[in-house]
Amino acid sequence: QVQLAESGGGLVQPGGSLRLSCKQSGSTFSVYRMGWYRQDPGKQRDLVATISSDGTTNYADSVKGRFTISRDNIKNTVYLQMNSLKSEDTAVYYCNSARGSRAYWGQGTQVTVSS
């Protein structure tokens, strides 16, 4: 059974940076497509970025040029480096792991951008 453990959220001022981490256990990490999504209360969960097993990345337009997704297949961990943070980036960020028809979610980590 795949389990995902996120870390790295917190409070940051506008213009600041944070790095989120998500460690996967329970299966072969390298074959999974990994992603980060975010959700505001009462709203749908939106894609932030994904990285496939071959390293191909995809970003939401709102974060292009500011966020970078990467993965370490030795550490079984996916990262989201977030720079130039804006108040509208405030949300709960969720890690996602997918392969074929199976998808798994982490518990979420809160990111708050505020002065």
C-alpha cells in the first residue's frame, strides 16, 4: 500500500520561498507519476505541478516560472520548490502519486502567504 508523507508547509511573507517534500513508502517510487495539488476551503483541488517517471514536468500557468517540481528516486521523495510566493498561493497542498488507474494522496500541508 502506497503511503505519502508531506512536510515543509508553513507561514511565509509575500515574495518568500518554501520547499515542500513528499516521501513515498510502500511501493516502487520511480515508476509513479508524482504531483502536487492545492485546495482552498470550499473549492476544488487544482493541479499545481506533476513530474512523470521519466522526469517530464507540467505546471499550472499560475505557477510557471516560480515553482519547480523535482524528484529523487533514491530517497523516494518528490519536492516542490516555491519561490516568489503570492497571497493567492495560500492553500492546503497535497501530494499525489499515480500509476495507471491507481492514485494516492497525502494528508496535505498548509501553506500560508501573508505579511
